[in-house]
Amino acid sequence: MNRINIFNLDIGYNEKKYVNECLKSGWLSFEGKYVKKFESEFEKLIGDGFALTTSNGTTALELTLSTLGVTYGDEVIISDFSFAAPINAIISVGAKPVIVDISKSSWCIDTNKILKSITKKTKAILMVHTYGIIANIEEIKKISKKKKLFLIEDCAESLGAKYKSKLYGLSGDCSTYSFFPNKTITTGEGGMIIFKRKNHFEKARILRNQGRKKNNKNFFHIMPGYNARMSNINAAIGYAQLKKIKQYLIKRKKLFSLYDFYLKKSELFEMIPVPKNTENSYWLYTLKIKNFTKSKRDKLIVKLLQDGVETRPAFYPLSEMKAYKKYIHKKYYISNQISSSILSLPTSLDLKKNKVKKISNLLIKHTKKLNKGLKYK
């Protein structure tokens, strides 16, 4: 009862109302009205491009790669430090993931290492804005333009982030989003793609629907495709959530500020990077613990959980996983160093000031004890 979870859902009146409307109407599939409503409102939020809902964030990436013609023999450059969805999507379309290290100052893909990894087979750069940190977008755009590469942005964690004081959303050829329950807004399961060009959007819409063109013969397929559609029910939840996103972002920013107030006084931690001209999305409050090994970090997670506080370790580097061994040909020093000492704290919208203070005090207490080498059974 007293456990503080890493994240709690906020499902309100409108979410339930719109879902009930779907059930009463009988339109549960992607043909229902809320799919188009959600896509239209998302386009307005981003302020650019053409929005297309998908069944989840990973299918959004797969659909994007297929739309841009990424296939067997092609290479796609990605970061070693992120969730595995990007590498899985690349492998699923038959392409080869080329994994590069991250920058210590941003926790995002290192632009210098991108340049060194480009070959004649490189087709695209898939850039993840990890933990809501906007990567070095201007430099990466220059690289992609000069080398004539597609630039795909994984914005699963960066919805609500800002660049040069404006909401960030689409700088490359397309951006993908995830609406998993712990994201800024949720549809339960679901994703979104924003395409810069309409012809890419039109192709993706056909691919998403088993290769069928709208208003064509119902069972006539004009290309091999997927079923990557979002249901009307999921879109109804997303549409209701989108109406609250400004309120969500204000609350998240205040929550981050509270944590900063209690934790910046300590010299035990490094705060999440904030590159020049950017503002974080305030997705998940994450920090780096100075002079910590992975084993110490994992002990800290256990101790905090025993005190009723759920925390989360960082993403494990792809280079550490046997599943991707065939794509690993070098050492990834920065991603391994950063990953081993990162911790994410509870970031629920309903988290009160006294709880934030409690979490912060417990974090400081246990970190100090582990740094002194006290025995923890």
C-alpha cells in the first residue's frame, strides 16, 4: 500500500467516455473516428508533417524503415545506449544495424563516431533522443544531408522536449513515437509516425493496412504489407490524453524541479545532461551516481525497494547482449560507463512534495552508505 511506483497511470473521465463511445458505436477497429482525430491533433501538436498511428512504437520504426526502402544489404547507424526497439526493427526488415558509442556530455549518439561508421552501404541514421535529451540534431542533420542518408528520429521518450524554445518533433525525414503506459501520454499500446513528405506518408498508410490502398477493392493488395494499425479504442484513449498534454508537461517539469532542489545540494550525483538550446521532455527523472559500479547501483535499487521505493536501472548497452553479438566489433566505453551508474526515480504525476523529499533522502542515505563500503545484506 505504501510502495512508491516508478510510474502511475492517469486515466480520467474523457478516456473512459470516448472508449464507451467506441463500444456503443461498434467501431472498434482502425476505421473508427478516433484514429483520424488522434492523428489530426498530433499533427497540430508537432506543427509539421503527416501523422500516422501504429499498433506500437516498434511497428512504427519497422514501418518507417520499410517505407524508406531500407532492406537487405543496407546499413543503419544506431546508438549502443537505448532500448532495443530500434535494433530489433532494423533486423526485422533485413538490414544491418551499425552500433556506435554515445557522447559522455549528452548520453546520445556521438556525431564523430557516426562519421567514422558511414560506408557505401549506409542507408540511414536512426537517432534516439534518450531519456528525453535532444541529441546533437544540427550536426547529425548536416551529416545526413551531406552523405544523402535518411534521418529517422526515435522520439519515444522525447515527446514534449523543446529545441530553441519550441516544441521539438520533426527535424529529419520522419519521427516515431511510443504510447506505452509509462510514456508522456498513453494509448495502452500504440505508436505514431510523423513523415516530412506526403509520398512517404501515403506509402506507409498502404503498408500499414496489409498493402491495401484505401477505396480500392477490399481484398486486393498492391504491395506486401503489415498489420500495424491502431484500434479505435486505443486512439480514443490517446485523443483524450493529448488534450491534457500541456498540463502533464507542466506537472512533470515541477516534479523534476523538486528532485533537483533536494538532490543538487549533494555532490553524489550528476544530473541528466541538458544540451545547449534544449529542454528535456521530463519523461523519467534520471541521474548518474558518481563513482558507482553496476553492482553498487544494483544494491542501491534493492535497498530502495526494501524501503518501498521502486527505481529503475539504465538501459543496458546493446553491446552487452548476446542477442546482438554478431553486430559487435569494438568496445563501447562511454555507453558502458554511463549505463552502469544511472538510476531512474519515480516520476508519477500524482507524486507529492513530501514523497519526493522522502525518495531523495533515502537515495542520499543509501548512496552514502554504499560509498563508504558498509556491508549490505
